[in-house]
Amino acid sequence: MNLKDAEIQYALAEAKNNGEDNDDDNPILNNGKRSIIEEQEAIKKSIKKVLSTADEDDMLFTKKVKTEAEKAKEDEAYIEWLKGQKSELPDSSMKTDLKYLHDYWNDPSLSERDRFLRDFILNKMHLRHADDDDEDDETK
């Protein structure tokens, strides 16, 4: 047996071992590490296992429900930001969406009509007028 025959025999033995040990629970490690695909498959299987063992009522992700105090605090911060009293807004997505309105309402050259409209909306005067209308309807 020469060196070339020994290499062929060794390669065949390795190929045979690789074919036999192709078990998904215990993947063959290359240089002591798993390949990316093997890692992803292992993660998928572990997630599926957790989801299958979890109760139907037990949710993996739940939506956080804000309390009335948290909602009021966010609304107050939002109104102060629109009025120009605050420079930063905690919710950056809302800030990017309404930056134009903030800049327009805080423009010193804003017309009297637009200032009235801004104050009417931000001070929630429309709600007070709606309450007055409801009281008038009840007295009639």
C-alpha cells in the first residue's frame, strides 16, 4: 500500500463516517464550529420545540397596555412639543411624522387665524364646545 492508496482509503472512511453521522441533533462540526446553516436550523428547531410545548393561552409576545396615566403623560409631552415648549419628543417616529406641523405652528410669522386654530386644537377647546352643545341638548 502506497501513500496514494492510504489517502484514498482515509477519504473513503471519512465520507462513510460523514454519511453515517448526518444526525440533525448532533451536527458534524467543521473545525470545531457549526456552519451558519446548521446554526439557523438548530435555532428554528428550538423555537418550534418551545412553541409546541407552550400552552395555547400562554402567548410568547404580548402587547404592552398603557395605563391612563402613561397615555396622559405622553399626550401632555406631545402637546408641549407642538406648542414649542419642549425641544425633544420621547417618541421619535411621531417626531419625524409631525416635524412639519411643529415647525409651521412655531413660526413667528404665523397668521392670526392659524394661531387661533393652533390654540383651539392644542388647548382642546373643541372638546369644551362639544360638552357645551351636549348640555344644551339635554336642557331642551
